[in-house]
Amino acid sequence: MDSIEKTPDGEEEEKDVWDTALEKGGCVEEHLRLNDCYWDTHDWRKCTEQMEEFRKCWEKRHGPLPSISDKKNKNLS
């Protein structure tokens, strides 16, 4: 369920599940830098540094992210 919180200027803003998960899991700043890079460039390939920072932060807190090949192998079994 989404929650509503007040922004610094007093406006209400609805928080979605992703925002809540990021806050609980950490790495919010890294995610914001990655998002900013994408919106500035509109090309994920130009955001590899920010992607790596986010990945390292997430893995430090939650363990390794599954690779695409891991997902394919899991679906085959």
C-alpha cells in the first residue's frame, strides 16, 4: 500500500512501493544519481558509473544481484 507524506514545502506526495523499498534497503542517494544520469542522457549506456555505484551499494547491504544468466538457468530447471 502506498503512503502519503508531506514534502518540505507542505505539499502531499504519494510514496510508491519502489520508494519505500529503496528507503528501507538503503542506497537512495545512489539511485537518485543513477536516475538523474538517465534523465540527463536518456541512455543507460552513459550511466555505467552510476549503475556500478548503485549495484555496489545494494550488494553491500543485500548480497549479490542475480545475473541475467542466473535467471535464465532458473527458468530452465
